[in-house]
Amino acid sequence: MIIEKPGKVTERILMLGRRESCVYLLEGKEEHVLLGGGMVHIIPDVIEQLSALNIDEEKIKRIIILHSHFDHCGIVPFLKKRWPWAKVTASLRARELLSTPKVVETIEFLNQMLLAEYGLEGKIKDLGIESYGIDVEEVVAEGDALFCGDLSLEVIDVPGHSSCSMAVYVPREKAMFASDAGGIPFGDKIFTAANSNFDKYQKSLKKMAGYEIDVFLAEHFGARTGDDARDYLLRSIASAKDTRKILEESYSRTGNVEKSTEEITVRFMRDVPDGFMSKDVFALAIGQMMNYIAKQM
């Protein structure tokens, strides 16, 4: 099953936010964990959903950032202010990036652009967001175990989409929280998001595919359960292989990264859902992948 609307994914997992930007609440018996940091414009939605679902916010003890891109940590400063008791958790590389002034400035700039696009500047300002800086209070790495009440969470290093990417696996739920490290589902297709390192991205897909998965949770366009979850990473592996061939063929023909980037951007933009990502932003992702591929050839 494909779940794209906020609400229940399983008895222990709730999807919050919007279709294009979602985060997840994992409910243990004594405490909860929020996984994913979302886009800044979903803050009003998340507040309303927590209230509508009668969530005891004081039980939310941890906010886990799976990677540090602006569209995956936008709501964290607000939530940390709302839940000062909740510990912000991420990888060491994510903490390094999120403490870099240039990165914080870029995140703030992109968030402001997003708020302007959705006409939410005033509403977000009224909520008291004054800074987009994030203090990562807890650093985790491959093999670390976290606990959410009666639930255990396994940390998995999955670089490739970004240098700071990690996934979280919950054995009892057979749930894989992968963020963009598993690719981005566009309808019946999966966009290969190997922005940082294509080789590591493909290795990370195979690594996650080695787990028993009944629930797969992406941070764009929702969650998958049952057969859709079990097949997802295999489909993403195949998509990455096909995408790499397309990039290699284009660069072999043009010998020019910029020309190939424009060519592939036009080709792949046809599959991007309306309102999700501008052509300029999409071209940046394609350009990063193309640059990597060109260096390998």
C-alpha cells in the first residue's frame, strides 16, 4: 500500500506534514520519537495534526534528522523551541554541516524562498521563528542503538545522497526510515537521488535492501507498506542502475557536463510532480550527479 496522506501508517507510526514533505512520529509506550525534519512550510500542518491526533507532545523525547539538506530540517528549530526537552539527534557529519555558518545561511535563504512561494511568511513569523540554526545535541553512527520506550532503533550509515545521510531501522515494526537515501518516489517511478556520491549511493541501497522490510518511509511522497515496501529498494536499485547508464551515455556523447545536465534535467523533469521542485533546484541535483559521473569516466 502507498500512503501519501498524513495519518496512521501502522499502529506505532504516524505520518505528519504534507504529501510532498512528510515526517514521522514513532510511538513507544512511554515516549515518542520524531523522525525527519521536513520543509519549513509544513509547520502549521504538523501543529494541527498533533492536536487533531491528541498526541501528548511531552512524550516526544527525540528529533532525529536523517540528513542535513534544507528540506529535511526546516521544522526542527521551531519544534526544538516548542519541545525544549526533546534531544536533536543526527550524524557527526550532519552536526558539522549544521554548525557551518554558510550552510545555515543557505538553509535560511531557501526556507525564506519556500515560505514566500506558499505565502506563509507572516504566519511562520507569528509562530516566533527567529533563527534556522540547529544545535545537534546527540551524535550517532553505524550500529548505534536508540530506544523509544519499548522500541529499539538501529542507526545505519547510508551516504551517497548526502555525505551525512543515515537511516533508522525499527526491528519490531520492520520499518526502514530512509529519507532520500532510498530515492524519491515519483508516482510509479523512483528518482535516483545520488547527489553526493553515486557509488556510495548504490552501495547504501543494497545495504538497506538486506533488511527485512514491511514498512518503508520516505520523506517525500509518503510511506509504503506490504509488497510496496518490500519491493521498493529493489526498484530503487534498478532505477539507480538505469539512471547511471543514462548519465554515462549522455556525457559520452556530449563530453560536456553542462550540456548533459540540461539534457537530463529536461528529460527527468517530466516525471517531477507539480509544485515539488523547481527546474533550477532539480538541475542542481542532476548537475551534482553528472559531475560525479564525468569524473569516473
